[in-house]
Amino acid sequence: MKFFAEREGMTRRQFFKGAGMLTISAIFLGAFSKLGFDAFAASTDYIEKRAAGLYALDEKMAIRKSHENPEIAQIYKDFLSPGEVKPVSEKAHHLLHTKYGKDIPNFITELKSKPHEAA
């Protein structure tokens, strides 16, 4: 490769060509890094404002915890664990826990194999 071959010296034209390429790349790098820092600062600012807004909304809520919600307690008492409020019942576990990825086909097979239970 002619470009990488060592030479005795560098011509004036080669020097200016190299210096120009270096300058242009430095300018582009500076401009793109500035855009990147500005975008990062804007996204960080947005996230902080969004979190503050969510916390402010949460503080205004009358019922802030799901286990203290009387409607949820009634659903457990009537359906998920009849007669008592027991969040760790077998029925609650199967109906309310999320399955991901490779667990889904096995879960569908399991649901199809079980007979429908009367509510």
C-alpha cells in the first residue's frame, strides 16, 4: 500500500492535506460530542422532572399502597383466596404473576391441561 509506505519526507501538499483532514475530523467530533452532551443533559432533566411529577401525584393519592386498597382486599376475599385476604394463595400466584419468554408456551400448555375451575 502506497499510503502506508515510509518515506523520507513529506511534501508541503501532503502536510496540508493531512492537517486539513485532521481539522475537519476534529470539528465534526466536537460538534457531534456537543450534540451528544446536550441530548444527554436534556434527557436527564426530563427524567428528573418526570420522577418529581410522579412522586407529587403519588403523595396526593388517598390510597398509596395496593395491599391497603379495600377493593383489592375484597377481590382477594371473594375470589383469589375465598374467606380471607391471603395474597400468596395458589390462585393469586397463577393469575397475577407475569410469565416471560420461554415460560409462556409451558404456561399455555399447563392452562389448557387443567379443567376450568368454578369461580
